[in-house]
Amino acid sequence: MGRITDAIKHLLIVNVLFFVATSLYGDQMYEWFSLWFPKNENFELWQIVTHMFMHGGFAHIGFNMYALWAFGTPLERMWGRNKFLFFYFSAGIGAALIHTGVNYYYFNEGIQALVDSGIDKSQIMEIISGGQYSPAWYDIASKSTIDNFLSAYNTPAVGASGAIYGVLVAFGMSYPNSELFLIFLPIPIKAKYFIPVLIGLDLFSGVTGYSLFGGGIAHFAHVGGAIAGFIMMWYWKKNQFNNKRWN
């Protein structure tokens, strides 16, 4: 890739600084800067952006920062610093909005099932606000409904993955015939095939709840970032805007 580009360099630095601060101050950093469900008392508007700089471990930040460097560098060289940053943060915000929208669906589905059974809504909110739940709820609605309801309210989203998926889509649309190698599958795969398959696997995992990549992954944030990235790329190409640089 040659010399590291300015936007990528600064994004890497800020992510690493947040990661170091999180390792020192742990729970407080997660409380302030992760993306919480809007009805959760920990939610703040700035989290729509700051969650992109929070990561849950070395593997999480390592993978994301490698992908940011590998796929973001050629895009920044083509677009310029400012245009790349606009795209990156727009994809990340789009990911946050779609992730939150899906969580609203899960939250409303779960709370409606409980309210329909005769439980007072304020009582439900009081219980989950304390980080608790009633085992009896699993006799009222399906396990997946209650699990998704509790997870939507209590589990914050962290990571640059949504923005990274937008970057992946932009890379695939800009360099469709670039050949990528996977560690577990050491054969070249063109970006125009690999990236849609990767997004499709995330969509499958999000819809079915069966994760091929392990637990604790915000699959709809990934899909949301990919959708936001695709919409921007489609609009830019349609309006012959894709090749204009913002330095």
C-alpha cells in the first residue's frame, strides 16, 4: 500500500487511543462511548459517532484496523482525505441507525408480548432498567423474543465494523476484480464475489440468529454499514461524482 494516508493514519491513532483508555477505565468508557439503546439511561446522542472508536478486545480492533488500512487506503488515494472521512463516518452512522432500528423492533416485539399478558409496562421497564429480568417471561413469549428484547435494551454496540463494511462495499465497487486472499481459504477471490458473500453471511446470521463468526456480533450494524456505503456509491456513480476529490 505504500505510505499510509492521512485520514487512515489519524483514524488508527484515535482508535488505538480509545482502546488504551478502555483498557484503563473499562466500564466507564463503555458507559460513556458505546452505542446504547435510546431508551436505556446510558444513551447519549454522541454515541452514534463514538461507538466507532470502541472495541471489545485485541482481535476486534486488530481485524477492524487491518481492514481499514487495507481497503481504505486505495479509496482515500482516489477520493482524497475529506471525501473518505465523509464516506467513512456516513457509513458508520448509517450502520448505527439501522442497528438501532432493528433493536427497536426487537424491543417493541418483546415488551408488547409481555404487556399483552397483563404485565404493567412500567413494571417491565423498572426491572430491565436494573439489569434484571423475570424467568417467567420465557413462559409468555418465545426464548428468541425475550432474548432479543433483553439484548436490545441492555447490550451496547461497539466497533468500527459498520463503517468498515461501507468501506468494503466501496472497495468492491471501485476495484471489483481485485483478488483477495483469506487465511482459512488461501485461494484468490475477486472482490466483486467475496464482499457480497460476506455481507450475505452477516444478513443470514442477523435474520436466523445463527452466527457463523461467533457470538456478540452486531450483524445488522454490518449490513447497515454496507447498505449506507452502497447507497452513497450508487448516488456518486449515477451523478458522476465518484471520481471527484475532496482534499
